Amino acid sequence: MRKRGVLIVALLFQSLVCVHAQSAAPATHAAPPPAAETRKTSKPYAGDLSIFETPGRDEKLQINRVMEILAIRPGVAVADIGAGSGWFTVRAAKRVTETGMVYAVDINPEAIRYINERIQKEGLRNVKAIQSTPEDPLLPANEIDAVLLLKTYHEVEKPVALLRNLRAALRSGARIGIIDRNGNGEDHGVAREVVIREAAQAGYTVREQYDFVKGDGMDYFLVFTAQ
């Protein structure tokens, strides 16, 4: 009986030691997941905006064909994201006529000033300039039928966020066009596969792909719709 009591005391002591050791051991925590990597982008252009008015640019970019593919016609609403000098804005404004509307969107306040002066000089009453943020075009809800990002996407700091925030502005069936050149992000170009992947993350499906823009084998024209 005495031996059994000693054995019980010994077992209790051993259990207390184990509990103490476990409570004293440092807590282990799973390592936090690595932060999502952001790809490289080019610094937004902030120089002389008149360089975009190069003679013959319409023909090189085949901009009328681009507008046909995006179904830009009288009466529709168009968003020119990364409008710069308003080169595409004024062409779209004439195509949609005064029954339509063009929103010239840019993060650069100098570009917005330039566009406002231009539309006044050219007497365009169907253009509205919007100073946006890197992640939101700040367009009116359920208003836009067609969007073009012309040689702009490689400069977008937060492309997935921008495309996600764009969705609320789109009407059913709206077409989103992206014209850019292949590159590594920081060389004023971005690979088309990257654009397609990021658009998918934002909820878009690529519908058409073209290589006729400039015909140099580097430029591409992608057309998306919201899923």
C-alpha cells in the first residue's frame, strides 16, 4: 500500500513537471504570408504634352479601326483613361457627336488643365476632364460604353485596383481596349500576358486580340469585357 502511494506521488510530480515545461516553452506562430509582389511600372509621363500630336499618328495607330472595334459611335459614352494631351479624346468626341460623351481621365493635373484648354479652343461641349487617382478613374456609375487605355497601362501603379474600380462605371456589354507594347513594365511597355492576367484578377475576360497597331511586332491591342 505504501509503495502504491509513493508511485502515485511520483506520477503526479512528473505530470506537474511536464505541464510546467510546456507552459514555459516559447509559443510558436506560423510565419505571416509574404506580401504580394507588385510588378514594375514606368514613371508616368509628365513632360511636353504636345509630343503626342505627331503627324501621321492616326494612320500608324489605325485609330478609326480601333474605334470601330470598340463600337464607338454616335450617342455612346467613352472613357479615355490616361488621356494625356487629349489626342484620343478629341477624336472620340467627334465620333460620338454631341449626342455622346467622352470622359478624359488622367492623374496628372497638368494634363487636365491642358485638356480643358484644348476642348474650349476646339469648341467641344461633349468632353469632361476628370483628375483621377492611381487606383480609381472616378467615373460616374453605369455610364460608360467603351474605354481605351492608349499606351498608358504600363504606367498604371495599381492596375488591378484600377480595373476593379472601373467596373462600377461600365454599362452592360461595355468594351475595354488596351493598346500597349511588350516590355518589362519599367521600359514603357508591359507583356500582353501580364495585362491579360491582371485583367482576369479584376474580373475581365479577353475577347479579342489584335496586332495591327503600328505593325512593328511589339504593339498589341486587347479587348476585354467584364465577367
